[in-house]
Amino acid sequence: MAPRLHLKIALNEEVLLGPGKAELLSLIVDTGSISAAAKAMGMSYRRAWLLVDELNRSFKSPLVETAKGGRGGGGHAMLTPLGTAVMKRYAIIMAKTEKAIASDLKALASDLR
């Protein structure tokens, strides 16, 4: 495995935005469900819900909107416009950072066994 970037952004003193939360948001987009996103990541629904709640409380408005399901139960989740913007911004930050340090990562890789 080559060296790779694992970037976490401290949103405040207590909350980080990193690859795990970014993946959770992306899977919520893909599945339309916090439960299904959690399952895809191998995490409990409670853990996923707590992460979503933490993100929702950290921004001016929620990143994820939920609605109760119909007759069959379950729920539906989707990113709000701010949630989509935050995801895009995180991806831009990652891409810019990876580009800026690409030669350094390559140099590190050349020194590995």
C-alpha cells in the first residue's frame, strides 16, 4: 500500500469532518437511508444516527433531512442543499491537498520497504 492522505477537519473543538463522515453522507445519498448507509459501513444505526446528529448540530442548518417511512415503516434520509455543498467542499479540499502533497507522498513511498 502506498502512503495516502487521511484528512480530518476540526469543525470546532469537539467535531471532526473526515473520511468516515464523508462516506456516511455519500452512502445516505446512495441509499436514501441512514440505516442502509450504516449497514454498508458495518456500523450500528445508533452510531450513524449520532454522527448525523452531530453534523446537523454543527452547521447553521442540518446536512441530513429525515422523514418517517410509510406503512412498511423505516425512514427516508436525504442531504439538504447545505449537506451537498459540504460534501462537495470536503471533496475539493481533499483533491487540492492530495495534489499539493503528491510529490511528497511519492518521496515517502520511495523510502518504504
